Amino acid sequence: MSMADVSIVVLVALFLATLVPRFNIGLAALPAAFLVGLAAHRSADEVTAFFPGDFFVLLVGITALFAVAQINGTLDWLLDGMLRLVGGRALLVVLVPFLIGAVLTAVGTLPAAATAIVAPIALGIAARYGIPPFLAAVLGITGIISGLLSPLAVYGTSADRLGTKLGLELPGFAPVGFFLGGLLAGLAVSTVCLVVAFRTGAVPRGRLTPVDPPEETSSAPADAGPAPGEPTGRTPSPASARVLTLACLLAVVVLSVGFDINIGYLGLTAAVVQQLALRLEPAEIISRIPWNIVLLIGGLLTYVGLMEDLGAFTRISDLLRVEGSPMLSLLVLCYIAGVTSFAASSIAVFATTMPLVPAVVADGASPVGAVLAVALASVLVDINPLGITGGLVLGAARAEDRTRLFRQLLTCGLVSVAVGPALACFAFGWW
């Protein structure tokens, strides 16, 4: 058995071990990577090099930024304003995350940046109205998927440019076809989720009323003065704090979208500026960063990086590759994209899978349909907790919701890997 096969077996074992009480896959992934690396004659430094430092900065920076917005009440104030516009109508309330995600990615926001913005809003709405966090998360993610293939979005432009570069002779309507395909896929998934939610009563019909938040308790006496070392100066008014927070949020969005500056570092910078200006306790911000999620995704992506280096994903692709008709070949290609994207960067998988498309097109498959099917197969599996998208969603969730939400997202991700590529192939492969 090759080391690539061994790494696949160990990964399956890690997933199965999550069924054991008190087993933490994030805590176990790093030792697993170290041990498999030793067996494969990889040094500790080589294994450590696979740790996703960019993800660490992204998740810590964005969660710190929104922690400040939550501490000073800006996030609740924004939610109140958006929800007043929809008047508490159940359907419109649950569609808010979908619409925000679709608009952000359609105008060119990178998926990770869009998720970082949408996730706190979606889960904030879920907490406010007693909506299942899983439903809000899925609607937000499918909204992001809906706009990903617009002519301004990263997937849309990549699909068009790579198709042209690879000599696929895409027709003039291809960019519009890509966008409509992504939009239809997102709307279809969201519609199914909404129908199930309303039929099962997870979301009541009519108007929704806010759920009273749980009362916070404190061990300190009500008349206790400031703790030793606690600042006693005047705190800024809520209005001034909101203005500063909104300005920082706007600056982060503009600089990340318009100038392609790293949103993680921008978020950290904005959080520090607000912490100093509003005289917030650093520990309060740091305590709201979901370090368990950072460990979970960091450990798993480190292991996935080692698997890729050992050729595990090439091995999986070889096992899935078969000879057949153009549609069968496209179906296999979609599954290769979907399986690989489950715990890897979707855009990277799409870019590396695209060179396999011309052979399928040469056999008779539609060029627009083949590109669209592969693109959707690689992004529909983003509804899982092991990638950056799922990690950001878990990071925005309340602590009491994270364990259940992780399992729900993992189940949804596994189902999407099984059926998503087939649906993408047969629904759009003929375009």
C-alpha cells in the first residue's frame, strides 16, 4: 500500500472517529499529519509548512472585526434596520442572507470575503428569530454560490478566460450562460430548503417576532464598582461607536473588493483601531475568536495539504476515471472536482480540473455545459465545515450551536458530494 493510500485510509478513520464521544478531529488531525508525514519521510518542518496561515489570518481577522461590532451593538443595530425593511415577513426574513450573499459575489466579492460578511448576519438573524442556524447558513452559502458565476465574479471570469485559453471556442453568450446556470442552481437549492423548512414547521408561516435573548447573569454584585485596573473614563456614546464601526466595515469591504487587499489583515487592523478608540478590553475581543474552529480547520487543512503532496488526490482521481460516452466522462470529471473540492480550495480545484475539459468537449460534450457543470460541481460541496466557507460559518455561530451545526454541515457536505456532481452534470451538461 502506497503512502497516498495510507493517507486516505487515515483520513477516513479520522472522520469515523468523530462518532466516538469526546474525540476532537481538529486536535487529532495535526498529530495524524505528523505521524503520516514521518512514515512518508517528511520532516516536521515540511508538515508544518502545510498549515494554512492565510486561513488563520482570515478567520481571526474577520471574527475579531465582527466581535467588536457585536460588543458595541452595531451588529444588532444593522440587523434591526434590515429586518424592519422586510416587516417580519417569514419568507423575506429567511431570504435576507441569500440576497446579501448573491449580491456580494455577483459584483465581484471573493467567496471567502462574502462568507465572512454574510455568516454573522445569517446566524444573527437565526438567533434573533429562532430560525434553525443550519437553514440560515445554507441560505447564505447558496446565495454566495448563486452570484459566483456572474461576469464580474471570480468564477465567471475564470471560466471564460480558462475556456478561451484552452481553445474551447466558447460562444458569445457563454458569460451569461454561466451566470444563469449558477443563479438557477442556487435558487433550486434554496427553494428546496425553504419548502422543507415551511412544511416541517422549522420556519412558521406569516410574520416572525424576535425571540427574547437569554438574560445574562453575573457573579458580581449589582452595585459593585470597577474592578482593579479597569478604566473608569467616559465610554463613547453608542452612536459614535456605531459610526466608527460602520466606517471600518465599509473600509474593509471597499479595500478588499476594490483593491484586492487581504481581508483578514484588514479585519485585524480595523479591530485594533476600534479597540483602542472605544477603549474595549482586548480579552473580550480575543475570547470571541473561535479558537476551536481555527484548530479544527487548521489541523484538517494541514493534513489535506500533506495528502495532496503524497498524491492522494491524484490517486482518487485515477480510481474515478473511466472510459465512456461524453456525458459519462463529464460525470466522472464532475465527481473528481466535487470530491477534491470537499476539503480543498474550490477555485483551485476548478482551475486544475479545467484542463481536462477539452478532451470531454472533443468527444461531443457542450463546451458551455461542460465548464458550467464542472464549476458547479466544485462549488456545491462548499456547504461543509471543513473548508474556509464552513469554517467562517462555524466561527460566526454561537458557542452552544457549533457542535450541532458542525454535524449538520458535515452531513450536508457529504450528501452534496454524493449527489451534487451528478445534478450539476445532468442539469447543466447539455447547455
